[in-house]
Amino acid sequence: AALFPASSFAFSGTGANRSVTITPAEDRIGGGLVNLRVSDGDRSAVASILVFVEASIVPPTINGLANISIDEDSVGSDAFTIGDENSPIESLSVSAVSLNTDVLPDSGIEITGTGANRGIRVTPLADQSGIAQVQVTVSDGEFESAQTIAVTVNEVPDAPTISAIADATVDAGTSAIRDFTIADVDSSLDAL
């Protein structure tokens, strides 16, 4: 198909002031010499224009990425797809960063999958709850797109803990003292 079929040209204006709108064929790139001819019926004049059509630059895309909600001390995941009209899918890179590393460190984010089908796996810090915004970015090396999702980590009450206590043998009429420790990540130690 021609870069500039006859339907590519629309003329407007009146009198001496005229315009031409040039619309190349869809999904075509390249260059060409366009000759515009004006005629009075007997004689004509020609003006030439060199027109280059460049590929439209569309950044890569991220689709289907959704917010994630999980309970504390668990792992969450979501699937999504990436694409790029201008670059091979294999050339795209995907990265993610947490905007609240007190709940979800960058090391707790893993991008999985290959090609267009990708996934994100999140592992928050132990015994932490809250919301971490995660920015996922896809890049073709020149252009990039980013999408931010919320990872909500719901608080789950943890049971208090007690350390092991050594066995004791006690003679009648005496006592034994054994030390131990207690902890509770959700409550003050004075409340135990």
C-alpha cells in the first residue's frame, strides 16, 4: 500500500490562500516526495514537498495490575500484563519499589513471569501492618510507564510468647528459681 494514497490529501481555503492536510496511510512509516499541482486548464505549476512519516512513540503499558490486601505475616500476589507497540516484549524490563519500607521493604517485592504475562509477589516485614504504595514500572530502555498500587497489610493479633524454662529438681523444703522471658509484639509487656 502506498504511503500517501489519494485519500491522504484534503484541500481547504479560498482565493490565493490554500492549505493541504496530509494524512499518511495508517501504520505506514517512511518518506516520500509529494507533488502539488495547480492548473488553470491550460497551464500548471508544481510545488514539491518532502514528507517524512515517523513511527509514533507509544510508551510500554501495564494492564490488569490491582491493589493487594493480605493479613500480616503472609504473602500476596497479583498477575498483570505488559506490552509495547514499538519494542519486542523480550526487551522490556519491569521493576517495583515500595513507598513505605516500614511495612514492605523493596527486598519484599518480587516481579515474576516472562514475556507479556507478569506477576508481583509481596512479602511484608514480620508483624507489621499498614498500607504500602508500590510503584511498578515497565521500561523499553527509552520510555517507561508506571502504575502505583496499594498493598494493604491487615493486622492479625499475635499470641504472647514465653521462652523455654529449664526443668528443676527441688529438695523438699527448698525452692528453685528459673528465669524466663515473655514477649508480645501486639501488647505492652506490662499488660501481660
